[in-house]
Amino acid sequence: MSGLILAVDTYGAQRVTDPRTRQVVSAYKLGYSSAVTAILLALYGSRAREVSPKGASYRYLQLDGEVSVRHGYLLLALTPDELAKAERAARDYPRAGAYLWREGRWWELPNSRTAAYAEPIGSAGPRFDPTGFRPVSPSSGERESGAEGITAERSQRSPGETPWWWLKGDTYPHRDLLKQQGARFSGKRRQWYWVGWELPPAIQALIDAAKPQPVPDIQVTHQVVAPEMSPELAAMVEQALAEDDAQEQSGLPPEPAPDPEPEAPAIRISRPTPFPAEGEPLDAIQTAIREAKGASLAPLMPTRAAAPIRPTGRAVPIAQAYCGELTGSITGQVYCYGFAIHDGVCVYVNMGGPRSGVEAIRAKLSKGEIVTVVPEDAPAVELTAGEGSTGMYHAYLQTIPEARFTSLILLHDWAVHPNYGGAATTFILRTSEEQAQAKLRHHVAQLVNVPVFDAWTPFLWQAGHAAMLVRPTRSAGGIDLLTVVLDATAWTRLITGGLEQRAVRLPASAV
């Protein structure tokens, strides 16, 4: 793999009529103000065709070959020469709309306003880690094959515990086989793993197939056969080869090999931050630990009175109530049955009405435009995904054809795909205290690099609330949504500080 990953901003795929052939084709919807169209035309060449209808507000590009789309961005695997083409195309526009993954973060390409790479401002730019995905090469139209094959890394805490096998490399084409053999995928590490003393024969065969075959030793002798050479030139070549042989047999020691990198210790010790002396002020984390230590660590009571919810099978219904009418240049009446807003960004909205009106609201929010909720007895509320944010919602749609009614729930990508790789935010739809606490424990376990035991759940719940790492989200319509701050440093300090202050203890089975 080339190692250069470029994310190109799009509004998704849409079917349009090609003005030249008059045929309906699938094309990618692109903005006018950014350099994305010029970048894709430069990278794809003849394999990209612009099919924008006359007078369209957006540009439409048809691409040949396979396409990798993640969270509204085209993921491309570039060579250095292709990256240089993209940079040249972006310099003529005030906004690139394309981002390079480098040093563990996204950087926007240079443009007419910024002569160098720059970090995206605010909510602009991708918010996911692309290293676990397989981007497409624009030159071939195919996904990167991952020529390194599949390797297995064994991880075992002690000789008596069952080892874990982490499978790395080009696992994507074999995902069905890995799943059939009992392997599971880790969303945090973006790798497959298998738990057991020995790998199944089918998985071991994949690893063996990727190993390089031994090269047999071949004895090489120098022989000068040059009928076209002059006798003088043949003598010079023979003398040079003889000098090389003499140097090889001189007994000089070979160049020393580089020192191997030290192996990471099997156990990592995280030391707690020392508490200040008596009388000195405590920070928010230390205050939360002290409060949790003095509490009974019983589950918290609900923050609001909620109607009892009865589960049906494996599904649990969520609360909903009429909040007002949704407006935004649409046809038909679309009603809102719940919404939630975090820092000005709409993270949840429940709506219902005619199919055309519901789809219009969905399109406006997906493009980052503003939709307004107009309650009957309160000021209007604006809902938006944030400036520059597109394609950030996951849709859950249900249509009742007999009633000509469509129900739609839009949930922000932050809630569906939490980012455990850096400082981020996610959300918990609370249907019960037990469910919310279990979900919080899951998020913390995925976030930190220390063990998280079930017995610590009440401590994490209460200390997280006290430290404002867990807090209610502004919402309406009966929805109960909690905001969770994914700060690995803060949660690690809570755990290590709780152990040091004896607010929690290690379970007997872990000692």
C-alpha cells in the first residue's frame, strides 16, 4: 500500500441524466466552491466524466471502477506523484475539500488561501481514522490489495491464560472465512482476533500462504563472455571481477546489523496523579473521585420522570412526544417527535409525515443546512449538523403505505461510530439505568488502555457524572440522551485515582 490516504468531500451518490447521452447514470454530487471536482478529474483522468445537468446547483462526476465511501468522503490511496497532482489542482480554489491522513490526523490540502497544509477548522473535515479501511487507487479503480498478506501476533498475559491471536494485514477479502472460524473484529484496534491455544487450520493456512517462500542457495561464478568487446575492455572487466572476489574472501567482517528495537513490556503500569496535600484545591477529576469514595456507589436515579418502557423481544422502544412542526422549504407537513442538541449540533431528531417532506428534511440536514422546529407554545429551535458538515446522519426509516405516512429517525455519526482514537464525544440513548451504565462501561473499556471490570460500573457512573464526563443532553420529546466525553486521559485518571484512593478495588479474580 502506498501509505498516502486522501479523503475527498462529497454529498453522496445520486442518479442524474447525462446531458450528452441522455441516459440516467449514477454520479457523485460535489460542491462548486471547493477543488474536489478538479482533484478527481486530475486523478482519474479518462475514467472520470462530468455529467452535470445544465443549470444544476452542484457538479456531478461519474467514476469508473470500485469506489470506497466512508462517512460522506471518497477514500483514495495515492502515490506521491498522484498527491502532487491533487495539490496542483487544489491551489486554484479557496477551499480544497480534500484531506490527507498524516501523523495520525487529517490535514487539508494547500489552496489559494493557505499555502501549506492546515488542520481543519471547527467541524470541517473528516473525523474518523481511515487506517482500518481499504481505500481505492484512482489509477486502477481497485481497492488496495494489502500486499503484506496476513500475519498473526500472539498475546498472552500469563502462561496459564488462554492466548489471543491478533490478525493483521489484508484481512478484508477473507472476512467471511474469519467470521466462520470464530474470529471477531475489534473496532478499537481495527483488527480481527481469535482466542484459543492454536489457530484453526483454515486461518493458519491463510498465514502460511502469505509467508515468503525460501530462496535456494545458488552458486554463482563469474564468467566473461563478450564477443562484441574488445580484448582491452574484456581484460578490464575480468580484473574488476577478480578484485570483487578478493574483497569477499579477505575476511573483513560484514557491516553490523542494526540493533533490534526493544520489545514493549508485557504489562504497562499506569501511575495515578498524586493528590494534593490537605487544604490544597482539587481539580475536577480528583473532586469526583473523593465524592464517589464517600458515596454508596448505588446506581443514580433517573434525571427526569419517564414513563415505563416495556421491551418487546430484543428491541426496546424509546420515548417520543410531539414537539412541533418541521419547516425548511418543503412540501407537506412534517412533525417532530423528539430532538437532541449538543453544542449547537443536532445529534438526534425523530420526525414523521409524507414521504416527500420527510426526505426533503433528511436531505437538508445531510447537507449541513438548517431545519427549524416550530413548537405551538415556545420559540422556534434551529437544527443543523454544523457548518461544513455533510453526510453525518444515519437514517432509520419506516413507511406505512396505507396511511401514506413515513417515520424517520436521524442519529448523528458521533453516536453510531464513536471515535476512541482521540478526544471526541458520543451519546447514550438511556432506556434504563442498567442499560445506560452498561453502555458507559463499554465506552470506557474501548477508550482506555487499562482493564475495566464490571464491578467498577457504579463508580464510573457516579464519578463520570461528578467530573462532567457524563451529562444530560439538551433534548425534547421525551428522549433521554446522555453526552459522554471520550477523553482517555480523564477516564484513566478516574480509574487509577479511584484505585489509589480505594474508591474501587481490584476484583479477587484479578489479583
